[in-house]
Amino acid sequence: MRIFDPHIHMTSRTTDDYQRMAEAGVRAVVEPAFWLGQPRTNPGSFTDYFDSIIGWEPFRASQFGIRHHATIALNPKEANDPRCRPVLDLLPRYLAKDGVVAVGEIGYDSMTPAEDEVFAAQLALALDHDLPALVHTPHRDKARGTLRSLDVIKESGIDPGRVALDHLNEVTVEDAREAGVWIGFSIYPDTKMSPDRMVEILRKYGTERVLVNSAADWGKSDPLLTVRTAEAMLAGGFGAGDVDRLLWRNPVEFYAQSGRLDLSDIEEAEATFAGNSILRGGS
Amino acid sequence: MATLDVLKNDLSENTNLRDDLARVTKDPNAIAGLFPAARRRYGQEPLADGWTTDEAARALLLAAAPAEQIGEVYRYGDTAEKLAVLKALPLLPIGDAGVPLLEDALRTNDTRLVAAALGPYSDHLAQDTWRQAVLKCVFMGVPLKGVHRLAERADPELGAMLRAFALERHAAGRDMPPDAHALLDQLKEA
């Protein structure tokens, strides 16, 4: 089983997590820029963070054979702090990087006017830089936040096939599906979505344009819930091909729209394993 | 050996680069968007002397911009960009103004950046900084064969540091890498 986690905050995770993820079949991750537990107070704090998720984290991941890409944005919560806003002017530098495969996480937290403005400005940046967009839906007032996000996405003129709307659930999935965006689900230990609920959603809607992630971060979360979801799918009657589509080919397809997704290291390693004698003991 | 003229000649057919160099000459700030996109805009083919198209293009972009842009490009660079800046430093007419960038690279825990900081431009590093850098390579397992002028610059003080390190490793039941032992032997003979 090969797993691509399209949304995970590795900067909050330990090397033990990388080890366990690699052993469980996680070969690729995307780390979206987001808020940390402690609010930031200046643009420099963001750029050091961006440097980390395009520099240090890919290096750390590579030591475990995991390919790491990032998405870059000013998150909706900190968009409300005028001290952080100037980071918007620095985003184009980061959106030009080879390892940046989308603008994100953008979207809403409390649906303020400042969030409206920053969300729209960053969808425009996605269009300028020919990048897909990863949109977070709010944890509070989620249903209205989802509808409002879909309106802003529509107004921006971005192709909905280049947008992933994330952290959806049974209540919000239908509207997102109809709007033509990719629908994302974050599998969490207690909140957001569970593996068994996810299997039910897949039964109803299929695997097309669906992304499943662990969204593991500094809160109570688990980087292996992608794997647990795959297991629940198999136990629930889905085939290995469905699992591979949902947890590998779908995220590859979504982020490959950036033209920058580079999985050559992993494909080489797999090709070596499958077709070369070295890893089979020279026979 | 690569020089800016050689690299320019190697890439003379690259029309994207020719246009972009003209842009940067006119508007130095354009380098902020072009430098990170080098692989996608100019390719990544191997050239002579261990260079690739994107690295050579990045060196030429830096040469086309005012010297004060070099620090900015490095500051906002991802790892491949930082490596390209470090590789370009000895070709640029900047004296020892690039030393802070080497010192920045040496503070990281990324073996590629630490190794790149010890290329030809490390001639500008003060001897005590250089010794610490070599010892850090040994500690991180970065091969010493890439350290510029290692045999010439290694001195008894570095020898003392390596011997102390070997003792600590020995106490922990571990060994020092063979290339560090070879360097110690060379220093003993001198």
C-alpha cells in the first residue's frame, strides 16, 4: 500500500512519526502553511516558517524516504492581525518555488471582512502563479463557511477543478460536490471525520475528486489515520485499486496541476525495488 | 574551471535565459521571481565541470544583478537556490562580502548546505570558523573529500580537535569516519 497524505503539518511532528509513517507506506506528503498554537506577530515569523516547510522539513522527510512538498499562504486566522498582513507582499517569492504545489491554506476562520479580502487576494495569487488552491473550511459555523467559501471561489474565476475544499463532513459535502471542487476530508481521532464515517461517504459519493488526509498537527491527531482509513475501506469491501486511487492517484492528480509535483525519487526507488537486483540481494 | 564567461557561453542558446538576464539588468527586483523558477525556465541538464543548466543560469542571474541582491536571493532561497548561490560565490566579483552566507549555511543541519559552504569560496573563511566547519562535517558524516584545500589548510589545532572527537566517539563505542582518521594521520606526519 502506498499513501500520499495531501495535508499534514510535519513541522509539529517528531522523527518517530516520520519513521512510523514510512513503515506504514506513506511515501509522499504535502505540508500546507497554517497557524501554529501560538499566534505570530510579524511577517518575519512567517517567512522563517515558510523557509522551514520548503527547506528543513523536506530534508527531514527525505531521510525517511518520504517526498515532501508544501503549500504557501497567509492563513485566515492571522489574516485578521494587521501586524501579520504585510506577509502578503512576500508570498510571490515563495509561490515561485519548485517545491510549492498550491496556494494554501486559505479560506475562513471567523468570516470577517479582513478574511474576505485576504481569501480573495490569495485566490488571485493562485491564478497569477498558475497554482491550485487548498481551502480550509472553518471549524465553527462550518456549513455557512463552506457556502461562503464556494461563493468566493466562484467569484474569483479559478477553475473549481483546481481547488480543494478541505475538512468537509456529512453536512457540507453535498454543496462542495455540486460546485465541482475537490472534496477533502481530515480524519481525526475524535473530531472532524473518522475512518468508518469516511467509508460511508465513499460508498455514497465514490472516490472521484476526493482527497483524504490526516491533517495531523500540534493538536490531538494521528498521522496514520490515512492508513487506518485505507484499512477500513478494505474491510468495508472496497478493492486495493480504490484505495490506491483515493490515497495515491487522487492527490497526485490534484497537486500535479501545479506542474511542480516531483515524485521522481520515489518512482526511482520503487522501480529499483521492483525491477533491479540490488535490493533483492544481488540475485 | 568554470567562469562566468564559460557558463555564459554554455547557455548562449538558452533564449529564456537571454531574455531574463536582460530583464534583471533593467529591473534587478525581477530576480526575486526568476531565480526560484530556474529549473522550470532554463532546464536542469548537465554541463561541464559538474554544473547543471539551472545552477549556471542562477550564477549568471546573480552576476547580472547588483551585489546587494545576492543576500536577499539567498535569504529567501529554498535549498536548491541556496546551494546555487553558494556555488556561484567564487565566480562573483564580491570579495569577501559573501562570508555571512557561508556562516548561515554552516549554522544549518542540512548536510548539503554545510558541504557546499566548504567549496572554493571557503578560502574567505577565518581559520577558526573553517576548523569548526571541518569538524562539523566529520560530526555529520559529510565526506571530507569535498572540502576545498583541506590538506593545505589543516593545522595542528584541527588535529587536536579531531583527536578529542575521536576519543569521545571511542568512549561511546563508535568510530570516527575513515576520512577523518586519514586526515589525523596526515597531520601527525607533518
